[in-house]
Amino acid sequence: MASVNPEQVDKTEFENRTAPATKSMRYERTKVNLWNLLGAALVATGFAVPAVSGPLEDGVDAYHDRAFAKAAAIWQPLADKGDPAAQYLLGTLYAEGKGVERNDATAFMWFQRAANQGEARAQYNLGVSYAEGDGVQKSETDAAKWFQRAANQGMAFAQLNLALLYAAGKGVPQDNIEAFKWLLLAFSGLPPGGARSDVAQAMTDVAAKMTRDELDEAKRREHFWKVQPEQKIGGSAPK
């Protein structure tokens, strides 16, 4: 369950992708599988987001220049005013311990505020926090809830993690049809490489437990599934 680190992409690419979903700009370790579910953290991800501009972009520039304290100083007032992207980005600094003292509880707080406003990257990271017990008590049910919201917005890694939860019956009722549907969607949304290969293996494992009718139903659900973007509110002081 992770995300792309801003240091690994150039500024233009960062502005046009959802950089991190790894606890934003940090973790790149999670690889959950059907046998060791949620024993990890994140999974690199990149999905389209509106280009950032103004002070938010200044913070991105500072981050790329490794001026992490400056990035924190820029994003803090924006986050305080309720900007969900700034809240998410500030949370990543606390998750990474860059420019600020690392604090998983504070990172969780900022991810939660951004997630409640519809920020999919923060929703994903919130799911990871609950899955791992980072900054909050571990809860598979809450992890599933936040992976679901991010998955509904089209985040492929959230779709993968949600699929694994359905396959294992953790945090949600066991359901191979839903698991396979989300695996199909994740496979379509992930770039070629390791993560997609993991999805393909998971699809093989889940499919082996399904009937032809169940596979057909999963494919039907995948075919009619549509992204459900959440409207980002922002602009008001966080509660």
C-alpha cells in the first residue's frame, strides 16, 4: 500500500500525478498478500490529480529541493485553513519525519482531516494507518472502510488492498466475487511491473476458488463499475 515519492519524479510529473499514496511521500514497503494480509505498509502508486499551483506548488518545489522544513512551513497554514491537499502533504512529512519530528499520530490526524474532505491519497494512507496500527489502534474494519472510499475514486492500490481483504474476509465479509472484481480493476489501473504481477497471482489464487458463474458475475460487476469521485470541499478550518 504505498505511493510514489516526490523525490523519484520530476516536478511536472509530480504535479500531474498523485504522488504519494504511500503514507504519502514515504513508505514503499507494503506488499500485502492473501496469506499475510496487511502485514505491511504501502505500495507505490500514481494516479491522476489536478495540478497544484501557488503556495502548494511552492511547497512541492521546496520538497524537491530537500528543504523539508520550508515545505512544512508553507503547507502548515494551508492545512490549518482546511486545504485537503496541504493536509495530506503535511501528513506525509510527519509520516516521513522530514522537516518535522516524525509522529505517526500527527500524520494520522492530517490524513484523517484530508480524507474526510474526499482526498483519495489521504484515504488510502488512512487505510494503511489502520491496517498497521500507525498512529491509531489497528482496525481491519476501518482499514477496509478507507480503502473502499479510495478504491471507489479509482486508486488502484486501494482496490488491490480491498480485494485482498474481501478474499481473506478481514474487515469485510469474505466474498470472492467482490475480491475478483476489485482485482480486475486494480490490474487495469496499475502500471506494468511488480505490483501488477502480484495482482495477477492473486487473481489466479482467487479464481481457483470460484465457479464459472461467480467469475462471470465478478467480470460483469467490473464491466459496469464507474469511478465515484468525491467532491473536495476544503477552504474551511479542519474540525
